[in-house]
Amino acid sequence: MHEMGIALNILDIVKQEMDSYGAEKLISICLVVGEFTAIAHHSLTFCLEIITKDTPFEGVRLEIEQIPLIGRCINCKNEFAIEGNRFICTKCSSKAIETISGRELFIKEIEID
């Protein structure tokens, strides 16, 4: 379950930001997560709940914005949603595909007090 490591890293980053602003209360974290990262949202939420239990961060709200996996054909420049790991152009059937979204994983914003 790589979600636990991700949750720990997210909390470390958030703590650093909070320290830099002198904030004491964490209200929410908004993440942007690409479909291709294979992160299970419920597992990530559960892991965050576990590591924040009995800490000042307990009860933090986690919001996740899912970014779809989108590919672009190198040959015909067609952009399309990649479904079921089918990296084949929907227009010309080329396998020369680059991903243009879906690999993202970052903290978009945190709400603090």
C-alpha cells in the first residue's frame, strides 16, 4: 500500500508550510491526483486518518481532484482519453502515444487557521 508513504509525505509538506506561516490548525488539504498514479482515494483518506489520529491534525478534510489519463498521438496529434491502459490512438490506431495528463500528484492548496 503505497498510499501510506504518500500520506506521510503529504503531511510532512503540509507541516513545513504551516510552520513557515505560523499556522496552528489544519482544516483541509486539496490534492490533484492523476488517474495513472493508481492511488486509491479511499486508501489515501484512510491512511491520512490513521496518521493524524490523536494529533493536532486529526479531523483534517481531504479533497481530491481526479485528473483523467489523456494521451496525444505523436503521428496525427489526436488527443483522447486513455481507457483500460489502451495506449492506442482512437483516430489512426498508432501506438506512438505520449501522455499529456494523468500522472499528476501535488498539493493544490491547504486551508489553515
